[in-house]
Amino acid sequence: MPTSSLKNGTVVITGATSGFGEATARLIAKSWPDAKLWITGRRKERLDSLVKELGSSRVSSFCFDVSDRKAVENFAKSAGQENITVLVNNAGLAAGLDHFQDASVDDWDQMIDTNLKGLLYMTRALLPGMIARKTGHIVNMGSIAGHVTYPKGHVYVATKSAVRALTESLRIDILGSNVRVTSIDPGMAETEFSVVRFHGDQHKADAVYKGMRPLVADDIAEAILWSLDRPPHVNIQEIILMPTDQATPRDVSRK
Ligand code: 8X3
């Protein structure tokens, strides 16, 4: 599996309307001039503006929710014989930060639907083509929350722990296919993550990063690109990236 062939194919990035997904789309567009980019997300205006910025000759957008199984199946149909070489399963979120007994069941459903079902549907849809073409790379967005449980994290932690388990399972089941599987597991990163977690409360979101220097989306995009750019015989299993100011989810240095 020459990595150059990854660069000549189509890169699918879910959740490309903000944060890690958007930064990854920009970085791959810049770094892999021969790649086509298919970006997906739920917010059409944002997809349109990224296509405009990066150039419609090589970037196409698909507006759907990855947790909508029918929509993913339709997307897969429109993919047809497209040479999809990379899938970045980035779409995901944390919703709520409350004690288990007080948490919103709607928040749980949303996290399970997007972080797990979305990743499963997309992977199930695109992996067989990669296996048939004997080339491909799946990058899953994990989290430090998939390694360390923290207070009020419960379902978010459970979904990211499941992403870690699924990444490992996938690697075992497709061993010998030449398709690589990587998990990128960040700690505190300032994107829309906390605003979404706190249901739009910017004040609460800002407090999360107060007095410390968090990761930014470009840090994660660079880790993704680095994993993709390794030589064919190298599979990066996982990368845990933390801000220098964070040792564990509960140990953060604030000035
Ligand atoms: C994000 C990391 O620790 O804020 O996935 O939940 S954390």
C-alpha cells in the first residue's frame, strides 16, 4: 500500500464543519494536492463556505447526519466506485457534564448515536471498498476520555472507550487487508467542543480553558496527517496528545 496512493485518492472527513474536521480538511487540501476531498457535516452553509475556500474542483460536500443510517447508506451509494482511500471518522460530541443521576437521556442518545453509531455506519459503508482495492486508512477520533474516566464523564467516556475498543477490533478483523486503522486521542482542545458540551453556554466553555494553554484544532490535524503520511508498512495504532498544561483529565496546571 504505497502512501502515495492514499494521496491520489479521495479523502472523506466527517464533521468537517468545525474544529478538528475543518482543520484536517484544510491541512490535507494544502498538503496533498492530488487528493480529492469529500467533506460531510450537518451545517450546509459551513460546508459550502469550506468548499468555496478550498476549491470546488477538488472538494465536494455532503450534508447529512452520520447517525442517520439511511443517509449514510445513500452517501455510500453515491460513492459508487469512487477511490476512497481515507476515512476520518471525526464527527462526534460531548453533550452535558452532570452527575450520572442528573444527566439528560437526550444527551446520552445524541452522544451514542453520533460518536458510536455514526462511526460504525460510516466505517461499515466505506471499508469494504478499501479492502477490495487493498488500500486505505481509517482514522478514528478517540479521546483521553477513552483511557481515563473522569467525574461526570460517564456516557462520553463510555463512547470514547468504545471507540478505542472498536479501533482495536477493526484492526484485528481486517488484518492482512493492507488497510490501516489509527485512533487520535486528544486531551483538552479548544474548539466548539465545550460550547457544545454546555449547550451553548460560552461562559462555562471559556472557564474550561481558563489560565491554561489547550491544544488547538491544527495540533490534531497535524497528528492525523502525520499518521497518514507514514510509510506503508507502518500503522500508527494511537496517538494520545495532551496540552503540556494537562497531565490527566483531572490534573491541569492553571496560571
Ligand atoms: C476531549 C477530552 O478530557 O475534555 O475529548 O473530555 S476531555
